[in-house]
Amino acid sequence: MKKIAALIVVLIILGAGTAILVLSFQPPHVEKVTIQSVEDFTNSSFTLKYSVRIHNPNIIGANISSIHYNLLLNGENLSNGTSEGAYVPPLGSADFSFVSKVYYRSAFDIPLMILFKQQVPMQVKGVASTRALFISADVPFNYSFDAYPALVNASRGVD
């Protein structure tokens, strides 16, 4: 009888602990976007290499199985794709690298923005599919950044 009572107490404690983890779960979020390089300028396109840092605010690690993303300029899609997943440590961050081929016909406004506005507002939007313990979630993200400095430096040949 004492063994059954002890087992019930252990199950209650485990259940309460799991409930606390589930109820306190916060979705990972994008901390920042860093443009690593702008390369391969041609008459019709350039290649943008950038990273997205995802932060996990939870006390348990999160497995990101994939990230589906769109790179936008003024709300217009420049490129999209899917990144492989990775592990984001508890209370930590991980960087995910992306390579986007941007065609000028879809980015016609970029030269005008560089010349006249001296800013190129871009967005990375998407969904990170994550799993932490028993919780699976598709976490949407939307991060805006100014690509002007990196584009100007790349066009001048500066890293």
C-alpha cells in the first residue's frame, strides 16, 4: 500500500512539473538579422548571405526542425526557402544561415532607395517549426532590418 501511495505522489509531482513546463513555455523568437555578405553581382541578380539569430527563452532546449522564410522588400517577396533545423540551447541562442539569390526585376526599387533614401528596409518573415519536450509549435517570426549599409559596402567592394 505504501508503494502505491509513493508511486501516486511521484506521478503527481511529475505531472505538476510537466504542467508547469508546458504552461510556462514561451516560443523562441528572432533576436536579430545580420547580413554576412552581398556577392556575385551580375546584370540580373546578386546573392545575399545573412543569418537569423533565434533565442530560446525557456529552461529546456528546443529543436528547430526547419525554418520556412521569405525575404521581403516593401512587402514584396524577393526570395524564399527552407533552412535545415538545429538545436537552440536553454536560455540561449543559435544562428541560422540563409543564402538568397535576389533578382533585380523583383528588387527594382533597391537602386532608387540607395540613391535617394539611403535606406533599404527589408524583412525576414517565416515560420520556425520547433519541438521542446512534449510541445510542438510553429513559431511565426517577422523581423525588419535596413540592408542599406551592407549593400553600399558590397557595391564598393568593402566587407
